[in-house]
Amino acid sequence: MDISNSETTLLITLLSVLLIVWFLKSKEPLKGRLPPGPPALPILGNLFQMDVKAPHKSLIKLSEHYGPVFTIWFAGFPAVVLCGFEAVKEGLIERGHDFSGRYLFPVLKKISNGYGVAFSSGERWKQLRRFTLSTLRNFGMGKRSIEERIQEEAQFLVTAIRSKKEIPFSPNFPLRCAVSNIICSIIFGERFEYEDKTFLTMMERIAGISQALSSPSVQIYNNFPKIMDFLPGSHQRLFQNVADLRNFLNKNIQSHKESFQKDLPRDYIDCFLIKMEEEKHKPDSEFIHENLLMSTMNLFLAGTETSSTTLQWAIQILVRYPQIQEKIYQEIYEVIGSRRRPAIEDRAKMPYTDAVIHEIQRYIDLAPMGIPHMTMSNIEFRGYLIPKGTFVVPLLSTVLKATSQWETPKSFNPNHFLDENGCFKKNESFMAFSAGKRMCLGESLARMELFLFLTTLLQNFVFNSVIDHNDIDISPASSGILVTPRVYKFCAIPR
């Protein structure tokens, strides 16, 4: 294709400006001694050394040469990578405050602008996290009331799957609806029918956001946001899905404003609105509409996608290993029986099931690079001086699959969580929910959901594949912020 003189001139001008900007930045004194790392190209950084389809694998390979702490460059900014149990533990737990900031990738900055409990830092994050944890607990997180809510939703899920009448289907959608209804009951004060059109649309939007965040287009966007803003790709669909979700949440918040009673809070939104009213005269209050909107979005997305994706993986892995699926059922039958609803107190009597759930989380490595961290001040770490505001990657994958911590790290092996007597055993390298001050605030809810949903499903169904179970590929379909499974159809045979 011929390029006109004007286009050539524009291209040369653009590259010249980028080179000048990079040159000037390279001459700025770095306020620190960053760890060593691979040589970086002008403008491009270490882009060509990264697999945009699975960036964590590239980082693991680089760590073999540069050690447990090294620096890579994303376009014009550095990232310090922490690899292995000892380095990640030191950074997230022992030095938790120093690394407690949330670094905003360009895509995260465009989505949140630093608002909300998940993507804020400093005093804003402290206040929102404290409030959110307290409110979630008040509405039952970790308590009997939310357990009963999950048990009830699990029966709706069983009914939805039974309606398939043994016809092959993908369980992804009903699993996403069931899990989402739990967080919906906490933040909106209601559940939705699986056929509700608005709910269906939001589930599609959430699925689209999850897929886009793991796409190569979004990885490239984080390197060149100003250029990618003008180009088509999955990043554009991501921003549209986020905009649609914002509209849905804003309508829900407005509805709450019109009907809430200060003395009778129904849910998370009501509690936030009450806090906004209490602090409306404080000019520096963090309880403002944008933080309510983004915190609600954070909870809705995370509360829907992480547990439902884990359950999708669980079904796929148990179909791949039918002997494990059957062994769980035998434990369910012995402890719970075929009629009583599974309860969270049963978990202590079901070490094999508990071990399998933990191993599923370890093996799938759902968020291999964690969520981006950031240094809160200039800090000295392992002989290096890392400047305030530096992007930090806690490579959780190197903890969950470390050869020094697990007997067979690359294989699915429930014995990782069982002792010689068949009792459940903990492992401090289990960081599926991350670790330290920014550990997942919904961990107790997620653990309850995984146990109750999975045991209820296996109590009622045998899941079989339409192809030979040995042909099911349990490697990821995509790996970005989240690792997503391949799509298969299964038959759910009633027991």
C-alpha cells in the first residue's frame, strides 16, 4: 500500500516527538537505585520481551536470569517485579504498608480515575476499605445469614441446571448469575431472576470486561494509551461495557436515593448514602458519589467474576478427573447425605473436598500477577532504593507454583493440602487471595461460596463431557489480569 507524503511526514514527526520525550525522560535523575533488569528499548521498553497473551510467563522466564527482584520497563515507566515466596511475602506482608498503594495502569486509570475501594490509595483507600469491610460484615459476610442466602441461591442454580434435562450446555452463564446474586443481595438488597433482561445484559457486560482485561489489545493499551485511544480493538469494547455498567449502577443508586430511610439501611448502597449525608459538610470527605459508584462497581465485578470463574474452572477440572469428582461425592454422601443442604460447618469434616477446592485455586492461578501495587514512599528494599509511586508486580504465580513450596507444582494434585493421615493441612504459600494489607476483602465470602455451591452441585449432579475426558484441555484460554478457562459443554446427570 502506498503512503502519501503527508502521511510519511506525520509518521516521522510522531516518532521524532516520541524519541525526544523518551530522551528527556531518560535524562531525569531517578530518585532511587532500581533493581537490575533486561535492557529496554527507547519508547517500547521491554515490550518485545513480553508475551502479551501471557505476560506472567515472560516475567517468570526473566526472573530465572535476573533473580527474585528485578525491573522491567513498560514504555516510559519502570515496574519492580517480586518473584518467589520469600520476596512476595517480604513485600506484601512484612513491608505491607510500603507496598500498599494501587498503581493505576492506563486502562485502570481511565476506568476508575483512582476512585473506589479497589483502585484507590492512601487515606482514601483506608477509609473506603474500613467502611466496606464493616458494612459487608454487617450484612452477613462470614456469618450465618449470608450462608443461608448462598444455600438458597444454590437451589436456584440446581433448578436452572436441572432444566437443561441432560442436554450438553456451558455452565458458565448460570454459575455467573448464581454467584452475582450473592453480591447483588449485599450491595443492591435484591436478587435477580436468571431470565431478567437487565440482569442478563449486565452479566454479558461483566463477561466482556473480564475477557477484555485479559486480551492482548488491553496489554498494548497500557503501553501506548494515547495512540490506542484512536484505534479499534477489544479495549474499546471494554470501555463501552464499563460505560454501560456505570449507567446501570447510577440508575440503581438514584433509585436508592429516592427510597432509602436513614434508620433502616437495606444494603451497601444505603449505608454509603447515610455516610455521605453525615459527611456532606466535610470538604475533604471521601464519601462522595464517585467513590460510591466505583466501590459498588468494584464489588459487583469482583464479587461476580472471581468466584464464578473459579467455579467454571472447578467443573472443568472435575470432569477432566472423574475419579476426583466421584471421591468428593462419596465424602458428601458420608457427611451430608443426599437430602440435607450442605452447610459451612460440614467443611471441617470434609478434608478431601476442602483440599480439592484449595488445589483448584492454586492450580488455576486466577490472578497470576496480582492486582498492581505501588510504593507509598521512597523505600529501601533488599539493597535497592525504590522511588515513591513505582509500579510493583507481586508475581503470585511464582508463589502458587513454586517448586520449593509444592511437591508437583505444575500438576493438579489435591495431596498438596492433605497430610499423611488424610487431614487437611494449610500451606502459607497459598496466596490465591493475595496477601497483606491489600488482600481480597471478600475472601471469607468467596470461600463460603466455593464450598457451598460446589458441594450442592456435586450432591445433585454428575458432570460429564461430550468428548473424552482425557481430551479436555485445562490450560488457560487467556492470561492477563485474570486467567480464563476454555469453553466446553457438559452434561449434568441427576443423581
